[in-house]
Amino acid sequence: MKKLIIAIVALFTFGAFSASAQKIGHLNYIQVMDSIDTYQLANKKGEDVQAEFEETMKYLQDDYQRKATDYQNGMDTLPAILRELKEQELYQIQQLSEAKQQEYQRSLQLIQERYYTPLEDWLKQAVAIVGKAKGLDYVLYYDEQSSVFWVNPDKGVDITMAVIAEMKKTEKANPILTPGG
């Protein structure tokens, strides 16, 4: 029993010494991404797609509402053929609305694939390069506004600027050339 306790104490002591020897770095994720032109472009494209979608949907909803009201107001006096035509028109507006929603989702997916996925790959590469160059064992990503954990900027190694520089090199060497999105 005594040997077991000594072994456990030795294990914890050894673990404490090895843990204190580890180097930890941190970077501000938002600061890194905000400094990359491709990220700014992706955000702009996303905002443009969102604005166009909202404008289109508002038009379709207003058009549907107006035509539905007209249909309901004249339903008793309209001949059957005109009622049918107005019902088809309302149905077509609903179909168009659903198609626009699917198109919106595809556009967002395309932006994700063309811009954000490569950005995340670039970030992983940059962190690996900088982390190895600085001899770090761990790198924590954080966001000052919405982090679920806190990073003391006075402790560890802040590699934000080095990662930004590395990502800018990668961005310049591998620009996103795919038009559209």
C-alpha cells in the first residue's frame, strides 16, 4: 500500500513538472479573420445574398398577400374559370417563394465552400507553422466578444500577429479565383 501511494505521488509530481514546462500560445480568432481580405469578401458576398433574398421575399409576400385579398374579396362574384386562374397564380407565387428559399440556401453553401472552408484551412496551416516556429505545445483560439473561456493576454504567447502574417502569405499565394458566389 505504501508503495502504491509513493507511486501515485511520484506520478502527480512528475505530471506537474511536465505540465509546467509546456508552452501555450493564443490568438484572437476575430482579429485574425478580420485582417484577411478573403474573409471580408466572403462576408460581403454573404450580406449581399442575404439582402437580395430579403428583398425578393418581401416582394413575393406582399404580392401574395395583395392577390390573396383580391381573390377572397371577389371569390363569390368571380366565374369559376377566373377563380381557378387566381388560385393557380397564388400557388405559383408560393412555389416561387420556395424556390427562392432553396436558391438562397445553395448560395450560402457555395460561399461556405468557396471562401470559408479555404480560410479555415489557411488558419490551421498558419497556426501550425507559427506554433512550430515558436515551440508551442498548444494554441488556444479565442474571441474577445463571445468566448466561452478567458485568455490572459499577459500569459502564454500571443501569436495573433504572426498568424495574421502567415495567413496573408497563404492568401496571396492561393487567392480565391472562383467568380460568383
